[in-house]
Amino acid sequence: MKNEGIEGTERFLSPDRGRGLRAVRHFAVGELVFACPAYSYVLTVNERGAHCEHCFTRREDLFKCGKCKQAYYCNVDCQRGDWPMHKLECVAMCAYGENWCPSETVRLVARIIMKQRVTTDRTPSERLLLLKEFEAHLDKMDSEKEELNQADIAALHHFYSKHISDLPDDQALTELFAQVNCNGFTIEDEELSHLGSAVFPDVALMNHSCSPNVIVTYKGTVAEVRAVEEINPGEEIFDSYIDLLYPTEDRRERLLDSYFFMCQCTECTSRSKDKAKMEIRKLSSPPEPKEIQSMVHYAKNVIEEFRRAKHYKNPSELLEMCELSLEKMGAIFADTNVYMLHMMYQAMGVCLYMQDWDGAMSYGEKIVQPYSVHYPTYSLNVASMYLKLGRLYLGLEKKSQGVKALKKALAIMEVAHGKDHHYVAEVKREILDQK
């Protein structure tokens, strides 16, 4: 395939950012800027049986691979389509049994290696940027990242060396893993549940902004990029690489750690939302700056501690951890403070897992309005929160509240996902079913 570009856009050299993507025509809010099929992708292990391994369709009547009994498909066509990649894992899963446990990144890299061997031409995923052009930032990696990289390489050799002949040498693998870690994407559903990982080279061309003018959503294994602001000819097209809930300092820290740059976007230089995001509880005796700083330090620590605890604590212990941290932070932080919202969101997730619907609803009601203030207008985080709340309300027979919440989710989703997306159709059906 020759380089045909993407209609309405062009690759260019962005001042202070390196290569980027800009518009050469006007794009209206909600308009599809471009779609990009995944160069390579992998369904997460936890979604096996619920989604087709090949097209990521969610359905109940999937049938499983007769050999490994672990991969599921819509039909024979999907199974055949996936076989060039699934055969890598099928034999290995049979051989290793319960001991087969490569990380999702390792699985994705194995598929990329196989794809590169059978593909010599530019693919439909690389109309503007080739995968081999991905930045690796090897010179900026610290010892911890280098160790993780080496562990991934060791796992690739362990699980795949018998099934992929002549793996690239360690130097090439070090670069490839670094490229995937910097440029890979997480595919999520309408409630932002993790479905899998993929690389979309043309999508990776876009630079980051904390006030993006496009949003990336997924239709199966295809990434769709839609305008969430008016974009005029000559303007750069920006998406967001990270969760935008947090204040400037936190966002910059995350971007520097994961993507190796200091963000200088308008949101970071103006810090216009930081005051609202760091709202302090109104007390008769306002807390001292040192007390606030100490609580911010505690909040960051407890967020990291909770992330680790999810791997070894049971749901009741996790919920208690959320409640105790909220009680402590609540002495200084307002309920709309983003650190409070973070732990409320975690608590809501635990309640949903424990099927404590009332508890989940209670947390969701506290979260949704502040989310609408802190996030951009067309935010998937806000849409998914309205969606979860709406479905909870309907499950608890609160019909009018449920429909109202679903309609708010729908208003965002029609712009972010497009009016023809199957997620949008599903939500419309849920609303109609209540009439």
C-alpha cells in the first residue's frame, strides 16, 4: 500500500513537539476525523468468553477454539481471521496449561513480531506514520523501566521462543517493547472497562493536550477519532494521553514518567481548573498550607497503596481502605476534590464487584456532578459515570432517574462515539425499553 495519507489532515512538524497531525479543512463537533484499524491487537484474558477474540464483539453465543478451549469467536470466519495470530498462543497455552501467563504487553509484542514478518508493505494503519518510526525514548528510561523491559523480554523468550523461530535480538526487542509502552493503546468499552491492548500508528501520530480537540473511541478493533471542538484548517489535532481529572502538577508528572515530556499546553500553563480540582472544605478555621500539603502527600500515597492492594486484598478490605482514606481526607478536602473523587470511584468499583448496588449508587451520585465540572465537555469519563448510574437506577427500579442519567450519557456518546455506534444504539434501546 502506498502512502495515501488521511483526507482532511496532514502530517507536519509541530513547533516544540516534533511530528504531529493538523487539519487541512474544517471539522465540526462530533465529526469523524479519521478511523484507523489496529496494526496489531490482543483481547485481555479476563474478557475471554464475553468478547470475540478476533473482532471484539460482545455477545453470549460465542463458540470456543476446539484445541485450547480458551479463545472464543463469533463464527468460523472470525476464527479463521484470527488464526494467524491465535496459533502463536494456542499451542503454547496447551503446552503450559495454567502456567501460561505472559503479560498483555508481551502477548501484543509477539503478535507485532509475527505481523512484521508477513507484512512488507505499508498497512492501512500506517497511512501517515510507520510503526517502525515510533519513538522509544531509550535514552530517557530509568533503571526501573529498564528492568521491567528486560523482564518482558525474558517472558517473551520463555513463552514464545518455541513458537516464533529466530526472535529479534535483545537490542531490537528492547526498542520494540519501549516503542509499544510509549505508543500502545488500551481498548475500552462504553463503561471504560478494559478490553485489550493495541497499536494504532496513525493515532499515535497525534500530540497530547490536556484540553484536546479530538477524542479516541473504539469500534471493535478500529480506533475512531472524532472532533470534540471545532477544528479549523491549519490547527493541530490533539488528543489526550492521560486521565484529565487531576491537577496540573499530577498530569505533568504522569506525562513525564510515561511519555518523557513536560506538557506546555494551554491548560497546564493557565492552571485554570486547579483551584476547583483542589477544593478545600469550608471550615471555621481554614487549614494551614502545610496541613493541605501534608494531606496531598497522604492522598497520593494512599492512591498508590490502593493500586497495589488490589492485587492481594479482598473486596471488604479494599472498601474499608477507601472509607478510611475518605474519612481522613474529608477533614480537609471538599467532596469535590479530585483526590476524594478518586477514592470514591475506587469504592464504587468495589461496591459494583460486591453487588452492593445501593453503595455503588451512593458513590456514583457524589461523583457525577464534580466530574462534569472537572472534565472537558465531551468526556468518556463523564459519559461512563452517567451510564453506570443510569443502569444502577434502572436495576433498583428508579426508572425516571435511570432514563435521565442514560440520556445525559447518550448526549456525550453521540459526539464521542458517533451516532451510528453500536454502544449508542444499545443505550437508546435501554431508554426505549422504559417507555
